[in-house]
Amino acid sequence: MSEVLEPTTLSIEGMTCSSCVNAVEKALNSIDGVSATINFATETAHILAPADINVKELVKTVEKAGYKAALLADGQAVTLHSKKSAKALFFAFIFAAPAVAISMVMSWHHHIDMWIIAQLDSYSIARPLYSATAWLVIALSAPVVLIIAWPIHRAALRNLKHPTMDNLISMGSLAAFTWSIYANSTGAGDVYTEVAAGVIFFVILGRYLETRAKSAAGEALSSLLSLGSKEVTIVRGGFPLIVPIEQLQIGDEFEVRPGDRIATDGIVIKGESAVDNSMLTGESKPVDVRPGSQVIGASVNHNGRLIVRATRIGKDTELARITAMVISAQGTKAPIQRLADRISAVFVPVVTMISIGTFAGWYYSGHTLTRSVSIAITVLVIACPCALGLATPVALLVASGRGARRGIVLREPRTLEVARNVDTVVFDKTGTLTHGVMKVQEATISVAAGKVLGASFSTLITETTIISSAQAIETLNSHPVALAITRYSLGEGAKHYEVTDFAVTPGSGAAGRVNLGTQSPVVLIGSPAAVAHSCTDFHPEIKLAIAHGQEAGLTVSVLAWDGVALAVFSVGDQLKEDAAHTITALTQLGITPWLVTGDSAEVAAGVAAAVGIDSAHVVSAALPETKLQIVERLKSEGRCVLMIGDGINDAAALTAADLSMAMGT
């Protein structure tokens, strides 16, 4: 066997409980050199196998275990459907509810018997020897036990070599149904068909609720996969050609227009722009790129046309790596899950043996055959996991309903179990402690600096006119910082002015001639360095505002008229109003808060200081794998970790944490 292990992900069809998971896992791990972990929530198998073991062999092994398997291809979402479960639940209720009701209300039996006998007599049909009501209950239960429960019986047949809970449910319901027909035909005993129908109904109800929860469990992965481009505009011979993303090769040059997602990882060879990496890195501030800059696939291009040379494609891209980390983390089992797997693996055989032993004990102690069979069937029926299968989802529904009224959506039952043990909370910044939207945090308008422009501008140098000129320029610019300045200006009562000769220089700023009435100055808004190249020396008030904004880790923009700087806008992500209170409350509970963000050290330090997080627990410029590593390290130290994040870049860390919380999803 080769020592090189390659990861493979298979979609598995036909698993209905943790015993099924155990059966598939055991079958795959029986192959020499293979390590497999099954994720029941997403119905996938995450496999590490030697390079000389092909996918066909893995699929064949799963099929031998009685399940269907297929390779989960790149870009293929995990799709989970609950329509079949809903339909089965509806018809199970239609038939099982009256069957159970009739059986439970003894006062109905005489009236039903008389009505059935009257109907039979009217058609000259022979009366039944025993209870007519019992035959009605059997007739109502038959569709539930024989038709609606067929997938359970089929799974039980398929899993005879590896008994699962389906085997127990199938044996119990069929035994009760068959015995009821015999008992009511001979008068030998009681009828249990309503019990069989009730068991099937409750099992289907539990699985329907579980299917809905499983759909939510696959959303993080589906969100990741949806970011990938389906088409790319390749530049060949100077002409753009739109082709499927699968045809893109390393070294190909492709076009990225403003507003488009970058198709794959690459290097910019032409053009300048600002790129939003927040979904992948968590950094709220757009990154300026120019020829020679590295760009990440799935990030959004803002305001410039780029030509990019592909350097990584397919499973080697940053997006694919993050997706792989999420799949791997989802497949990692907690110790309690492994304990449940071990218990379920022996539960079915043990219950079967107990039932057989019960029959033998009663029969050989002198009881009749019918009495002994009846007791043995009772053991099978009461061992069916419908109580837990129903109690757990219903308890979750009650808890999730109360949580929803408080803005908390619970996606897994384990959330309630794990939450009480949390002693460490890891926060992302963007969209978690902050609103995730760029906003003007500080604005300095220097009327004094405008004196350099002379007497002709004296009546125009007012705060309102300066802010209005900023609004006039930035309204035409799509950069996130420009949008923040526009919102601020409008909020300050900016007036409308016409702009001509507008131009944007990615990485530097935007400029245009603004008609203020008596004068039409060239208004430039950009970074301090870019504006300084076209301006006289900055006024001390302007210099102080720039320094203050930069020290706070904010993005600083300077506004100038005809080469004279008049205003400074410091833009950054705004802290949520209750962020500091939340950190204080956690600390008082003995819970240690961490801040792990993709933003710069200055931004991270500023946010941590504002909310009260210890600087020793702050990690900046964190990539998705860094966040995952920190969560895993904290867990290895024996901590129970809650990860709170917002964004695809947090997906792997969210999945790996003992408990995760996604903001606003």
C-alpha cells in the first residue's frame, strides 16, 4: 500500500440512524489503510485513503454494506430533501390517528361494532367471528405498517448483516401487526395494530423533524459552494471568451469586471481596483490591488477592470481549501457521539435476544404459546426508539420556539447540552462585535485651512459646502469607503452639486470638477499619501486628524479643493451598541473572551480595547485556517469553546468549535 493518503468525500444514501452510520463506517475502515468518518447530518463520508485505492472500490464497499454512494464532486452542494418525509408523515397521521383513537376510547367499540355489523347485514356479508372494531383498526393500520413504513422495512432487510434501529422498528411493527390478525381471527388474544401504527407514526415524525434539522446543518457548506464561479471570461488573443469554469487552466488570463466575483486565485497583470475579501478573510476594509497583487477566488471586485492570471484552480484554490476544512470539521465526532455509536451498535442484537429470552422464559414456565408470543412482541415494541425519537425533537421545538422569540435560532439539540459547559468564547470582529458596515467614525472640517484659497472662495468655505462637495464626488464612486462618506454627507444635510470630469484612480481616490456656483474647484478625495502628492502642505488641523484616525486603525480619506486639503474623513466598522456590555457579562460569568479577526493589528487592538478584551487574547490578520487552528488549540487545552462569527471565512472554525453561533443567519 502507498503511504500517500488522499482525501475523498462520498455522498451516502440510505442512512436512517446512528447504527447505519456505524455500519458504513465499519465497512470503509475495514479496507487496509483507509480512515473514514461519516457525517450523518450532511449524509457524507470523509475518507483518507491510499492513492492506489480508487473511488470505485470505496463506492463498492459502501454498496456491499447495503447503502448507495457516489463521489461528491467539486462544487456539488449537499442537497437534503424533506418533501418525502412530509408526505409520509401526512398519510401516517391520516390513518394512524383514527386507529389509535378508536383503540383508546373503549366506549366507542360497541357503537362501532353495531354500525359495522349493520352495514355488513345490509349487503348480506357474513359477520366477523370476533371484534368488528378490531378489524377496522387493523384496516386503518395496514397502510401505515405495510406501505408508509416500507422504506423502514427495506432498510431493515438491507441491514440484516449490520442490524440498526430500523430492524427493531420493522420487527416490532410487523410482529404486532401479524399477531393482531392472528389474534382477532382466532380470539387468542389482544390486538396491537394501533401500537404498530403509532410506533411508525412517531418514528416518521421524529425523522421528519430530524430531516429539517439536517437541511440546516448543510447550509454552511452550501453557502461556501455557492460562492464558486460557474463561468469565467478568458482573454485569448486580446478578445474575451466566456467559458465554463472547468475549462480554466493555470496560466490562463481572465477578465474581472467591476462587481464581479474573481473566478479563481491568481495574480493581477493589468488594472487597478479595490477587492472585497471579507467573505473569505473577514477583513472589512477593501484591499487595493494593482499589477503584481495576489487575489483570492470568490472575492468581489469593486471599481476597476482587472486582468488576472490564474495561479490555482479547482481543489487547490483558497475557497476549495476552506470548503475542505469545513467538511473535515463536520466529520469530526465528539466523544459523546462515539459513545452513542458504540451503544447503538449493540442495542438491536441485545433487544432481540431479550425478546427471544422473554418468550422462552414465559413459555417454559408453563404459560401458553399465545401468551408467551404476546409478551415477547411487547418487549420488541416497547424497545422501539419512538419515545426518544419523539421526545428529543419535541423538546427541541419548544426550546427553539422560546429562543426564536429572543432572536436565537437553535439548529441542533446538542446546543442546549453543550452551552452550559462553555468557558471560552472566540469572537470574529466583522458583523459580530461590529455591524459589518463601513461608517464615518470621525470627520474633521477645517475652515481655517481654506484661507489659502483666497478671497474668491471665502463665501464658499463652510462646513456644509465642503461636506456637499464630498457627497457630490463620492456619490459617483462605488468604493465602500465612498459609500460611507456619501451616507455621512447626506445625514449632515449635504446639498446637490453638479460634477464634471469625474475620474477614479483605484488605490488612490476619486476626483472631479464640482460646480459650486461662483467657483468650480477640482475636488479630490483619496488616501493621505495620494492627496499629498497633489496638494500644498497640510494644515496642522488636517495633520492631527489624519494621525488620530490612523492610530485608531481607521481608513483615512482626505478631501482637497484645488490642491488645498480641507477635510478628513476617518472610516471604519462601527461597534455594536451592546458589544462592551456582552464582554463584561461574559467575564463576570468566568468565561474568557477572545478576538480573532482578519483585520489589521491596529484595528483589532482598537476594537479589543473598546469592548474590554485582554490584548493577550487578540489575534489579528487571521486567515480561515488560523481561526480553525486557534479553536482546535483551545479545545486541546481542555476548554469548551463557543465560536461566534459572521462570514464564510469563519465556517471551518464555527464547525470545529464545541458550540458555534452564526450572527444574523
